[in-house]
Amino acid sequence: MSDDWQGGDLAECLTENWDYDWSYNPRVGDILRVSVVGLHLGELALGFESKPQRHGWEASAFRKIRSDAEPCEAEFTALIKRGARKPVRV
């Protein structure tokens, strides 16, 4: 499952079962920004902004964080611009 990864995406780490015991390996729950998407030994691999650029990790070990807040935010902004109801003097 590719999740259509691209640079700038946010990824949540789901595992710590890595082939190499590097001190900078992602840990479960880490939220990382993708900088590079590529193939390594036929597997989709991700590189991250906060990690050494010469290393990548299996994309299947991450969940893509999708932002669904944007439509709600636009609606909320429109609501604010309309302003609160003002009392009418009679």
C-alpha cells in the first residue's frame, strides 16, 4: 500500500522493529515530515527532515496523517467573518 507518499507529508511511526539499531531510528508514535520518497531493495522507503538524509525507513511502518481539518477551518473562518448577531433596538 503506497498511500501516495510525497515530500511534505506527515507520517506517524507504527513500529520499532528495524533491521539496524541506529540511535536515530523512529520510535512508535513519532510524527515525522517526509523529505524523500524512494525505493530500496524493491520496497517503498521514506526519508525524513529530522533524520540523516542517507537513511530511509520502510513506508509500511508508517501511517500517513491526512489533514481533514482544512474544510472545517474554512467554514469556521466564514462563520467568524459573518460576525455574531447584534441586538436590535426596538
